Amino acid sequence: MTINRRELSISGLALSTLAVSALAVSGLALATPAASADEEAVAKKVEAFRLAQIASDPKALGALCWDDLSYSHSSGKVEDKATFITNATDGKSKFLSIEYKDPTIKVVGPAAIVRFHWIAEQEMAADGKKVPTNLHILMNWQKQGDDWKLLSRAATKL
């Protein structure tokens, strides 16, 4: 029996597919490509932003945002950088928790598209009322030199 190159490559493809299937069935994870340096840098900025929100830190929030920031809330209210920082740090409420679940980061040239599920709880200073939020967030980060800055943010209620 003779086997030509075409039959050999088809059988090689079949064996590769079979091997991948066997790994999936056995529960072994396949290696995924490592995140790029830019994706890792953006992920660090996103986490720094989350921590700055919890801490109501105007200096940290200011350092993470573009001067031309467009910050949109799930209510439809849109704020510029100064208004966002003022309202986020005015003491009328404080975050008890903020979780960014299932984040994805996609770097496209000097821009990064970040999406995640926001689950948070705030306590209102006036009456101590606790308010939960459940949102989908879209952030756009832009590279400025070697640094990443938040350019825009949009929220949708879930």
C-alpha cells in the first residue's frame, strides 16, 4: 500500500484533532497565549482604578484619567474628568465593595477595550442605606507615551 503526501497530511490533521479532543475530554487545559505587555499594563491600570474608586482617592483617579475623559453612568448621566472626580470623592457615599468580574482586555494599536461585569455595594452617608449595583462596563483606555489613561467609560444596568 502506498501513501501519498496528501493522505499523509490529512491523517496528520486527524491525529492532531484527536489529540486536542483527548486533552479536552480528560479535563486538561490547553495553554493559551500569554497576555501582551500592553494587556498586562492595562490590567494593572484597571485594578488601580478599581482601588482608587473604593478609596475615593481624587489624586489617584486624576492620574488614571485623560483630561478629556467622558464618564457615562448607567443612568445616562455623562461627566467630564473634573465632575467625575468631584462626584466620586465628595463623601456622599462610600463603596463597601467593588468587584470587576470576568474582565476582557483587547489592545488595538494605542487603544484598549476593556469590558467587565461590575458588582458593587455603596453606603449612603445621609441615611446609611446600602445600595447594590449590577452593571456591564465598557472602558476605553488610550496609550499616552508609555502610560495608559482612561479615555471613556460607559455603564449599562443588568
